Amino acid sequence: MIDVLRKIYPNISLEVELESQIETSSLDCDDMLELVGNLLDNACKFARSRARLTIGSADSGLELVFEDDGPGLEPDQLQQLNRRGQRLDERVAGHGLGLGICRDILDFYRGNLAFARSELGGLSVVVQIPLT
């Protein structure tokens, strides 16, 4: 999937950092590909030149942090991302369904999704999934 995204977005430096090895056998591979694919595609769409996925552990679970160096969002706009089908930037292709799909997957795994400003300057999307 990373190779495909690098071909789709050749001008974006796509970094993947693995902070720790995590046992993820309780997670369905297709669910995780859908989740990671949607969020990493969004990071690449909005990035100016750089997107990053950091994989690590947090609170006896899996933590995925998706970041980009794009324009980011204002604090009030971050709240709007929690609405299903909400699109805040119509200039970028999409249907506004990706985050809804991600939420459905995370609901199944009792995970959560949070939005903030990235240290890269754009948006940061933090996913936490308990593995117990």
C-alpha cells in the first residue's frame, strides 16, 4: 500500500516510522488496510511535500499517528471532522466517506480517533486501538 501511495503522490515524501513491535494478531488485516489506507491517503492528499505515519504502542494498545505538512485546520474545523460525510475542503477529490468508514472500523475494535495540529504544520490524526 505504501508503494502504491508513493506512485499516486510522487511529489510527497511519505515516511513510515515503526516505534515498537506490537502483536496485532487480534486485528483483521483487511480492516487495518482500510483504516490505514483511508487515513494515509488523506494525509497525502493534503500534504504540501511530506506525510508521515508513526506506528507505536500506547496504553496496552496500538497507536497510529498520521501527519502531514499541509494547511491544517482551525480548532473549530477539527470539531466538524467528527460529523459523518463532512468535507471541509472541496478542492480535493473525495466523497467524505473515508473518515466514516474509519470510525466504523474503530467502533468495532473499541478504538478512538482524535484530530489535532501536527508538528509538521498540518493535520495530525491519532488512532488508538486497545489490544486486550
